[in-house]
Amino acid sequence: MSHDAYARAQKTTAHPRDAEYKAFTEATRKLMTVAKEGRDDLKQLIEAVHLNRSLWTTLASDCADARNQLPSETRALIISL
């Protein structure tokens, strides 16, 4: 039984790049939906902008971490966005 739990955990643990891709995809999809459907739905607009802002805040925090292995120039460029 514990082997099954381990196998399930392996399947649900995403590679960091996959997680980043999923986060960018979701934020972009929400922003595009708002752009396409108009800005009349204020709640949907706020949620899309909040998700996008949260994503970029998380990326900036990650880039500010000294353990981040990206070149410092690349990290600085991401933070400046």
C-alpha cells in the first residue's frame, strides 16, 4: 500500500519548469479571457490581475534569493519587470 502512495506522489510532484509553465499559462489565460470578454466583470478582472501580479512577485522573490542559480544579470532583469 505504501508503494502505491509513493507512486501517486511521484505522479503529482511537478518538475519546477512544469510548475512555472502551468502558472504562466493560467495567468495568461485569465488575462486573455478578460481582454476578450471585456472588463465588465470586475471580479474576473481583479482575479486575473491579482494572479498575474502574484506570479511576478513570486518570481522576483525567487530571483532575489542568493541561492538562485540564474546569472545575476538575468535575475536583475526579471526583478526589474
